[in-house]
Amino acid sequence: MSVYVPVDLTTGENIELEFSLPRARAPFRVHGTVRTRMGFRYGIEFLVLNKPQREEIAKFVELKTTLGDVS
């Protein structure tokens, strides 16, 4: 996941994030590792997702791919 966060994070740092996807039932709270950085834009790798979270993300990606912008 790519996020814009106006704070200094370090590549390899473990973080906790909370975010919402359009049309999702509830916000996500996940742990991740900062993998890349360009300014304040970070690439985050999720460490653990439960089955409902994986399904919700897969549904969002499918909608985004099929319909374009779903926000």
C-alpha cells in the first residue's frame, strides 16, 4: 500500500496504520513495515491480515480494476 504521511519514517520501521476503503464495512487497523520512501510517500507491506481484511481488500482491488475510480 502506498500512503502519504507528513512525518519522518524509516525504511524497515514497523508501524500500525488505520485506514478505510470506500464501501468497506469498517476501518482497517493493521501492522506493516515501511519498504520504500519518496519524500513523505511510503510503500507499506502489511505484516498480517486476517481473512475478512484480505477479502475486503481483494473486493476493493477488483472493483477498482473493473470500474475505475470507486471512491
